[in-house]
Amino acid sequence: MKPIYTLSNDEYAELYRVLDGVGKNPYEEYEAFSQAVRDLVERGEVPQFFVDVANRIRAEREAGTSDAHVIRNCPIDPELPELGDEDPVAVKHVAKRTFIGEALLELFAQLAGNPLLAYARNWGDFFTDVVAIRKYSGMLTGYSDSELFFHNDRTAHDVRADYIALLGMRCPGNDLIYTGFIDGRAMLNELTEHDQAMLRRPYYITPFDVFSKEKNESLTFSEVHSILENHHSFRYLDTSTTTAPGSPVEAKDALLALKDALAKVEKQRHRILERDLFLLANQDGLHSREKIEINDPAEARKRWLLKTYAFRDDAAADRHADKWLDSVRGRVAD
């Protein structure tokens, strides 16, 4: 994908200086961290070029022009710890003592009007990671080193992000790993009205991923749900979402039509480089992880993307206000 904006070296340095002044640990005091970033915005300290690019992305989303964007050469932490693949998140909490990447993600979310979402099973963190954990190798989870079929994150969960942000922290240069994206509007063009109508009915279920089930043994399958929601939102995990028991034959036919549409629809692909910020719709589209060429598997497993989940706007967040844990807005249990 072509970046919507690439920061110059001077712009990088200017934005880095601003983010370096936040001075809070988002893993120990997220609300104070978020307020410190908000103070930067309210004091007018954020460079105008970054405000402008956030406004442009917000406008393109609202106009339906694009739901996937790349900002290149974004500030990240100058020194990154080696996380390993045993328990990289625990290592991060201890060893990562600067938070430039987190401040960047928080700043964009605030400028775009996208309140962040956190899951208790991810340590309750608003900044999570796409990293390989050895025990999940080859499994269908974001914490694996495997490919991921087209899906939206947390398909089986009740509370799902509208947007995802992925910031390239450590991206080995000799391996070709791509993030694919399909716009939900393009999917509609490949489906008949009859199939769309069937996909809008609650005839489908999705199993919880292995990481979710490990954290909560009571989780097996989602509630019965529709696949197509709103105008072009898809709740779907390829190879996993299936028809619920007792569903009509037409529901299975519509599911097969969806699989055909996935094969035919136009796709965008982006290889996330270090300092790339890749922003994409989670529900109004589907995304994937595709390993095109891996020349050094050990190095490829060190790939690290810093990630946020976000709601579309305050109203979307407030619909889940009864689920907030410890009264922290955006933190949910599932």
C-alpha cells in the first residue's frame, strides 16, 4: 500500500520530542497516561502536520473513501528490549521503560476520535502486541508465528473493535510478511442480495481462539450471530465461522457464497516496516497475515507490532459502558 503520509526526518524529530514529554507509564497508570496525551492536544503542542493527517484519515473513513491507511516513518522507542518467545508480554512490562510508540498510538486515537479498547485477558493493557509465543506456534491466534486467514479480531467476542492500529516496532528486513485487507463494501459487490439477506440472520457461530479459551475455560463458541451487520460490517473468521445447529440449508449456501467472494474480491496488502503505522477497519473489513517468503524463521519470530483496538467514536464506546472493569472506560472482561 502507498502511505497516505511519510514523515520527514525533521518531522520525525519534532513529533518524537512532543511524545517524549508524556512522562507516564501506560501499563501502570493508563488513565493518567491518556490524560497526559490529551493535555498535549489541548495545549496545542501537537505538530500541525500530524493533526492534518489524522483529520484526513478521519474524513476518508467518514466519506467511505478508504478504511485502510499507512503513515510511514513514525516515532518509536529508540531502544527496544529483546522479548524472547516464552512470555514476551511479561518481559515487555519489566524491560520496556520508554513509551514513545504507545504515546503515538494514543495520540492518533484521540485525534481521530477513536476511544481505545482493552481486554482483561491481555493484562488489561490498552497497548497490546503482535508477537510470537512459542507454545502457540502453528496455531490460529495472533500470538503465533503462523499465517492468519481473513478475519476480524475477536470474532467470537461480544465487544469488538471498530478499528485496529499496528505500529512496526521490530520488523526483520529479510522476510516478507504481509497484512492483507478487504474492504467490506467490496465484499458486498461479490454477494447477491439473497445471500446478503441470509448472512444478516443469526444462523452462525464462531469458536473462541486458543488464547481466549486458555484464559477462560468456559469459552467454547460464540453466541449465535449474523455474519453481515450494519451496511458492510462482517463478523467472520475464515475456516472457523460456521452455521449453527438447526440453521437452514440456505444459511450454508450463503456461507459458501461468502467463501467464493473471498477468493474473488479485490485485496490490498501491506508489508509493515519498522516505523510504519498501519490503520485499518476491524469490522467494516477483513484482514489477514500472509507469509510470502521467510528466509530466516528465527528472525521472523522476533517480529513485533505494537497494537491498539479502538471504537468508532464515543457513542460506540458508550454502548458498552455497563461492561467496564473497575470503572476504567474501555476495559472489558471478555
